Amino acid sequence: MSWIDYAGLWMIFGLINYAIKLIKFNKDWRKEGKGVFFVAVLLAALVFGPIGLLSTLITSRGKPL
């Protein structure tokens, strides 16, 4: 595997993490003035990738949704 493959996997894990958070906190983020969180959490999810996904799964004790 090349570094491009690893970067792609990193992004996929980050997007999975973002999807979990988007589903879980969608109501809270739709409130007035909270729209910036959509972008901030997306960027954080892509930066931290599988580490963030693992952290999300650990803190939710296996029930992320």
C-alpha cells in the first residue's frame, strides 16, 4: 500500500466518525448560531481520523448512536 492508500483510509475513518457525531448531535447543531460546528467537527474528524473514531467508540461504550 502506498501513502495515498493510507491517507484515503485515514479520511474514511474520519468521515465515519463525523457521520456518527452528525447523527448523534444533529438536533443540537441545528439551533441558531451553531452551524459552525458542522465544519469544525468535520475538520477535526478528518485530522484525527481513526484515533477520533476509536475515542468516540470508547467514550460511548460501544453504542455510538
